[in-house]
Amino acid sequence: MELQFEQTYADAVPPLSMPWRAAQAPTPELVVLNAPLARELGLDPAELRSEQGVALLVGQVPEDVPTVAQVYAGHQFGGYSPRLGDGRALLLGEVIDVHGRRRDLHLKGSGRTPFARGGDGKAVIGPMLREYLISEAMHALGIPTTRSLAVVRTGETVLREGPQPGAVLSRVAASHLRVGTFEYAAALRRGTGGAPTGEVDADDPLRLLADYAIDRHYPEIRESVGSGDNSYLELFRRVMRAQAALIVDWMGVGFIHGVMNTDNMTISGETIDYGPCAFMDAFDPATVFSSIDSGGRYAYGNQPAMAQWNLARFAEALLPLLAPDQEVAVELATEVLTEFGVLYNELALERLSAKIGLVEPDTALVGELLGLLQRDRVDFTNFFRALAADTAGELFTDRAAFDSWAERRAAKLPADPAAVRRGMDALNPAYIPRNHKVEEALLAATFGDLAPFERLLGAVQTPFEVRAGLEDLAEPDPDGGRGFRTFCGT
Ligand code: AMP
Ligand code: MG
């Protein structure tokens, strides 16, 4: 197989990557391959299934192909960690896909790196299939996300709560630049003294990183503002907007990321790092699934505020580039940061209004609905499909309150009911990866039975189209998901 990997990031900002090789996998065996994604990358699925292809998917590449581990910092649950990085991951390289877009091909579970700290550098099959399933579901829902190319069993046994089959996930991303990457570069700049504020230092890792991020993700900035201080403020604004749109997408389908640390927030605006994430069943803004998030920092309803908090950390990292005078820089950044709240509220209201079939955003109807859903712990996914089908009343105990709301909504709907339903059904999924179904499928897969995984994957890959025989996949967790827990670092 001919490999045309590039390492433009490692070349552009040398101090943020380290040459590294994947660990040997004793007997690699393909578990699942995303053939359409392979083709999108210009790779031949048949070749990826060959011995040589599977070797590539666990990082066994020819000696002359450089592979790297990336370094970054991050605020984890509010506390700063100065050095995180790819502890068990490896960037095989960048490829230009058939649409001309540059994509990272990255491995997770490919062995310890210098950034592994206490970890073993490994990953196990259940959590890697979980990331594969949920990221592909997110993609099918139209939500920006890293993609999953394959999961390969390594043939190793890895110790977690008990012995588990080792596995490597290959994921594809617009890039792996994170807010935490900027935090690391900013600290590096401070440590080396950097150029006095206002002067340009050609080796400043922060400036190199920001320039690289603009060229890779927001090249239109070059056309609108050229280069110079304003382009970095514009970078901040674009990332702010991309994140506002992303969080609206998450909130619209009840997605809870679970670990919105700054090292898990991308500059591209893609969802990344599917560890403890999960979908909410019963509507409740306080919903948290992650076992370590005891304070509810990353609860469903906190996600917009946490995204803004992370963007503030991004702004702090960028400050030296924004203006020669620190006070001016803070002022500029604050203005953009304030726009986040306004933009988020506007987009979220638009989204929820559209989900209930309205053309004009309606604050009162949306606000009242969320109260009703919460009071009766109504299933957040099924409600919108039922509303379109005119059967939502059954989901409420306080029928009178719902009927009164429904009457006021009906008065504001466009004239053609069939068109309203079509529009709603194209926006509101029938199938999401429901926690109890995901767990069932992963348990079977861990013991070698992939049929439930493939059935669930097939459902969530076409989430808006109801199919006979998949009824059980649309059913909420019998206990409303109250007892469900997810885990980090799996
Ligand atoms: P996360 O919050 O799950 O994205 O991970 C935080 C950090 O922990 C990242 O730097 C990971 O590379 C690292 N990490 C997680 N699990 C392992 C592991 N088993 N071995 C080494 N590093 C790990
Ligand atoms: Mg991470």
C-alpha cells in the first residue's frame, strides 16, 4: 500500500511534537472497518483489510515514515495540568482526502509515549468500539466530529477492572489542535522569554501555532484581514463561533460530552475524545453520567457555560498575540468572549424552535416546553418524533398542561402539516446510541459477538429514518438512565 502521509504540523511547530513509534501488536486482527471513510481518504478498503493494511492500522509503518506524539496542556475539571499530550496515541500522518481536505490519521491505544505519565499506553476493545459507534452516530446526525476508521484487536490482554482484549482505534480528524495545545505553546513562550510583547519572534511557538491553525482551519481569515494582530483575534472569533454552533448541536440531541477539559476542545470545532460521553434519555439539565464528575461540572445543562469557560482559557493563551498592550488585548478578547453567550442563545433558540416545527423562534413556547419535559422526565429523543406524529400527549402525566402548550404551538405552525412533519423528522433523530443498548452491544463484542454492535451501528448511521424491526433501539432505558455511569481513561 502506498502511503502519502505528510507531517506539516510537526514541521511547522517543531516543539509541539515528538518523533515516536507505535508499540508492536502481537497478532493484530481487524474488528471493524469504515469502508466509506477509507475511500474518502483515498485508501482502498480491500488493502486495509490485508495483512499489511491491518499492520498500518496499529502503526506498523515503514521506517522512513515519521510518526509523532503531540504535546499539549489542559485545564482538567478547572485545574491546570502543564503537560498532558498523547499518552497512548500517535499521529501516523496527514492525508489529503478526495475532497482536498487535510485530515489527521491518528491511533489511540498504540503504546506508551513520553507523555503517558502513569498510564499503560493501551486501550481495550469495549471503549474503542464505543468511540467508533458514538462518533459515527454523531457524524450521521450532522454534528462535526472526529471520525473512526477502524478498530483492531492487538492480541494482547490489557488489565482494566479485569483482563480485557487490547485494541487500537484509528481516528480521523480535521486536526488535533486543541485549546490545550495553545495553552502549552503560551507557557513555552513564557518559559523561553519569548519576544517582548509587540515584537515578532520568528520562533515563537505560539505564533507559529496560531498561524498554522489559521492556514489549516480558517484560511479565509487571510483574505479578509491579511496577517497581523487582527488575524489572531479573528482566529479567536472563528473558534468561538464554531464552538457555539457545536454546543447547540450537542444540546439539540441530548449529547453529554462528559469531560470538556480544554485538552478535549478542538480548534477546528469538531467533537473529540469520546470517553465518558453519553446521550441523555429523560430530559433533565442536571444529567451527568461520568463517574468522576461528582460536582456535575460537565452536566448537560452546563455545557454552554463550560465551552465559554474553555474559550476564556483559549483567549488567555492568545493574549500576547492580540495586541502589544495587555490591557487592550484583554479588552478585545473579552468583547469576542461576550459574543459567545449572545450567539449561543440565538442559535439554541432557533434550533429548539425548529425541532418543534416552528419557522419563527419562540422563546415562550420553547421555555415552557423545557419545563414540561423536565417535570415529567420525558425522553428527550422520542418526544420530538412523537410531537411530529401527534402522539406526544401520552408522554406527559400533566396532560392538561401539555395540551395547553400544544394548542398554542399549533396556532403558530406553518399551514402544511405534512411538510411540518417531514421537516421535524429530518431534524429529530429516531435512533441515538442509547446507553443500555450500547452497553449490551459492547459486552457482546468483548466476548466476540459483533452482531448487536453492527445492528446498532446500522441504526444510528441512518438516524432519521424509522425502520421496522428496530423498535427496541428506540426504547428508553427502563429506569430513565438514572443508574448509568461512564468512565474516563478506558
Ligand atoms: P482524556 O481526558 O481521556 O482525553 O485523557 C487525558 C490524558 O490522559 C491524555 O493525555 C491521554 O493521552 C492520557 N491517557 C488516558 N489513558 C491513558 C493510558 N491508558 N495510558 C497513557 N495515557 C493515557
Ligand atoms: Mg483527551
